[in-house]
Amino acid sequence: MRLKIYADPAHYHPRHRQQLTALMRAHWNDLPPEERSKTYGSRYNLFEVVGDVSEADICVLPMVWQYYVNNHRLEQAYDLARQAADAGKVIVVWVTGDLYTTVPLKNAVIFQNSMYRSRRGQCHYASPAFFPDYLPEYFDGRWTYRRKGERPVVGFCGQAGTSLCYWAKWTVGYVNQWIRFHIGNSPYEPPPLYPPARLRARILGLLEASPRVADNFIIRQHYWAGVHRASNVEAARRQAQLEFVNNIYNSDYTVCVRGTGNYSKRFYETLCLGRIPIFVDTDCVLPYDFAVDWRDYCVWVDHSEIPYIAEKVADFHAGITDDDFIGMQQACRALWKERLSFDGFYRHLCEHLQSDSVEMPSGGPEYVTVRRARTI
């Protein structure tokens, strides 16, 4: 049975289609039904859009939360949340982007990329970073496992800058965002003062120095390998992405630690390629944590354990059998397909609505006043 959803079409503006949620993009487009089914899979096949909130199982905020904040349309979001509450429904909200912000709707089920476990609300869930399956794109759909060697081969390809220039730029950006947030000019909290690329550099340095670990590192001083400076940006981007994907595929483990946002896209890319992530936990929330024991799918390193990361990885590698090593790679790939790919995530979306009871307010949702950001 298809889940019935209601979303007010008056919220949608074609020129802002990139900020339309992935779920509504599957339904609000010009494709015929058979093409929608083929293109969008479970996002289309498992959900039915209805024209009246009273007929729906859930209400959906059709645009991502940042759209309402950045374009002074929060009242529009609040009105739809009131309609949902008056009809006894929850409203599902997606929050994208790196900077953390809160959604002050009491009847909301929230999906967010960048969030903090210590500040998590009752119906607040992590959304994975989405991307097409890399196996068909880069490896003709064929996947092969790696055999266990004496030492773990640890990979990383990306920005891990240590220059004073980088730190100075980051600090200026942090101070600017901190001021804007604290004077009410922006609802987006600044990231940590300590730059993520410096944190990565510290972690990679510890691994590189260990004789128990074989490193496979490609260190970039600039985001996306500085492709914006290339004469042919598209060609440079393709080459950088190819090097990135091959680095994961040709390593046993890959270092996955937060960037500007408190999540790692690389974590999901590693799972997609059937390799084992080294997950550095910085107060993170992972998707489907109520159904998945994530420590079964990665080398889990708490932030406080970073000084011992090389020992943790080496001990983990030494403590599993050859068959366990292969089986874990297979499990990582299977988990990505089943729950973290576009199709898999939306196929299991209803589990979030069943895992917690949402506290329904009386007479419409209560929400706090949010100082509006400038229009961008």
C-alpha cells in the first residue's frame, strides 16, 4: 500500500527546483508515470500525493528548510505545519547543508545531514548523503572484495590542509558566521573553530607514522583538488573524482571524519564501494541508528580516541579472520544498497514514523521565534 502524502503545491517555485525535496521531485515533474517509476523508484512507487491534508497519512514540507529560511518564507512553513497538526498529522521536514540549524516545529519528523547527537530531538533523524551508485559508473557494475593482508591498507583522498593561510581563512569565516548567528542575522550555527581539514591532517599524520598501518593517502591542499582553477574545470573534476573513487576502492579501510558539516559523505561512499569506513565520531548521528548497529560496519573511533587511532585500526584488522574481513566488505555494500541509496532509504522511510510517537500539540504546533536570515 502506498503512503499518502500531502504537500502544498503553492510552496513550489520552478526556479528553486534544486531546493525541492527529493521525495517531491519524484512527483512534481513533467515525466509520464511510467518514466517517473523508472527514474525515481521507491520515491515515486511507494508514495501517493493527495490533494487534501485530511486524506493524507503524513504531511510533507515540499521544499528543504533552508529555502524557507533564506527566502523569508518561514510563515508559509509554519502555516502548513498548523494545517497538519489541526488534521492530526505529522509534518516531515528535510534540512540540508553543512551548517546546523534547528526546526522549531513541535509536530515535525526531521531529516538532517548535519546534526549532533547531544542535541537530538525525539523525532530527529540523520539523512545520508545521496549520490548515484559508483559501481555501474566506474567499475561496469562489477564489485570485487579485497583479501586481508598482514597490515591494514588505510586510504584517504581529499583536503587535509595544514597551512597558516588556510587556518586564517577558516578563522575569518568562523568569526563572521559566529557574529551573524549571535546577533540574530543568521539561524545557522558556525562550525567548530578548529578547522576540519586540520583535524583530518592530524589523524592522517598519526596513521602515517604508525609502522602497523600501510597508508594510501592523496593529500589535497584545496577543496575538490582546486579544480576551479583548472583551464577545463569539468575534465579536472572528473579526474579528481576518479582518483577519489579509486583510492577508496583500492584500500581496505578509508578515514571518514566530518567536514564543515558534522557528517561525512565519504562514509557513505566507502560503504557504497564495499569497503570498511574508519568512522571518527564527533557527536554524530547516523541514519537508521534505531535499526542498525553501526559498529558492525566500521572501525568506530570516538573523538577522544583519536590519539590511538592507528592502534585501534591495526588491532581491529588483526582481530578479524580472512572470512570476516571479506564478509564485512559484503555487508557494507549490502547495507548501502538496502538503506542508504536513494531507493533503499525511501523504501524504509516509514520505519521512522513507527519508531517514535510524535508529541502532537493542541491547537496547532508551538514554535519559537526564529530571526530571519537575509535573502540570498
